Amino acid sequence: MLCAALPPAWAGCSRPIAAPSAPNGLSVVARNGEISGIFPELLNSIGAQAGCTFVWSVVPRARLEAMFENGGADILMPATASERRDRLGTFVPMLETRAYLVSLAGTRAPVANMAQLLQRRELRVALVRGFDYGAPYLGMGQKLAEQKRLLLESTPTKVLRLLNDGLADVAILTPVAVWGAIKTDARIEGLEGRLRFEPLPELPWIKSGIYLSLKSLSAADRGTLEKALHASTRSGALMQAYKRTYPASMLADGTRPVPPEQLPAAP
């Protein structure tokens, strides 16, 4: 089903594709050193038809970013589009996503934008190390670090543990990352239905998908993967997988398809 729209024959990849991956809710699941989840399962299905195999391993997100930058990872996923990453790889958009300011529901005064968040020095902010939601987000993280209010963790699950344990006041995550983390860690399952999501104008809808390394992949292998991924996106396979996995309420405000007119035409 995931590969229903792919052409019947592909050139295939010249070698196994190195795919170190970091846990990310139900999009990428790591258990006992094994990788599963929506994105790995999609890639394995695409690879089976495109003639490409993926070698999976578990790494923290920050290490994954460094490996991709240094040529130690052939792909980076899921990843939002950014100028920094565009210098390292070819981006294949597969959906659009939006992150929110997340906190425990309560009577705290709303936060309207990042400037207000920086002014509210009583709020401790937790972020996932290696996540990139654009230049304003990265700049805010640097300023929070200077204010000694920044808490960095390796996964969305660990960020939510900080909220649950009262060690952080707010975090920045997508709704699906939040829900996926809650569903994969019994220690924070009590957060379901108790969280507040606040939009920040500096965190608009942005494209998310997969980066293919310009440093480690040959042009031929990169082209094979890019064509197969674009074909899968045009088929709607990834969004259908999300709809089967996540509640509609979690998708409505944080995950949607890439507009068809923004996708390359089928060859």
C-alpha cells in the first residue's frame, strides 16, 4: 500500500544506505536497538521496490545531525527544511508540519510570540537538541541559553518528562511528536488531555521530509531515492500512514500534506 504508486522498475542503489536514526514519537521508534515507526517502515517499503536497502541504527538527534554533516549518514529524517541543511543535502518534502509552545494546562498568562517568551524569565524552556524549526527558533534557543533558562534533551519523550516532573515550564514540539511520545512511554501517559498548545507566529507551517546527503551519496543513488520518495509522496502514502496512526485532532493543527502544485510532476 505504501508503494502502490511507484513505477514497476527502478535502477536500484549501488550500495546499502546508511540510515542512523533518532527516536521521534511514532515517526521513528527505537526499542532494544531496533528501528521502526512511520518513516522507517515507509522507507523500507519504498526501498524494496526501488532496489535500495537501508541499514538502521539508533543515535541521539544531535549526533545524527553531526553524522549527516560529516557524511556519516546518507539520510536525515524526519527533518524540517532549513538553509543550513540545504547546504548538506537534497531535500525531499513529504508533508507540512507546525510546532507549538507546549505546557501543562493551567492559568499561566498566554505567550503571544518569541519576544514575550524571552521576556518571561520565570519560564524554563525545554527543547530537543538538534531540532531545527528555522532561524528565529535557533536564535531564540541561543538567547535562552544565555539567560540560563534553556534545557536540552535528546528526544521529545525526555522533554515531556521535564514538563511532567515540573523541571521545565514550556517546550516546543509538534502535536504528533507529543502524542507519539505519550503513547510510547508509560511514565508520561498521564499527560494526555492535560497539555496546552500555543501557536507562535515565528513557528509557521514548514515543510518536513527527508534529506539525501550531497557528501556521501552518489548522484545516481541520490537520484534513485529522490524519484522514489517523490512518487510515494504524490501517492499520499505517508499522510495515510499518519492518519492510521494518529488521532485526527493531533493532525489537524500540526500535520498536513504538501500542496500538490508544490510537488514535482511525475516523470
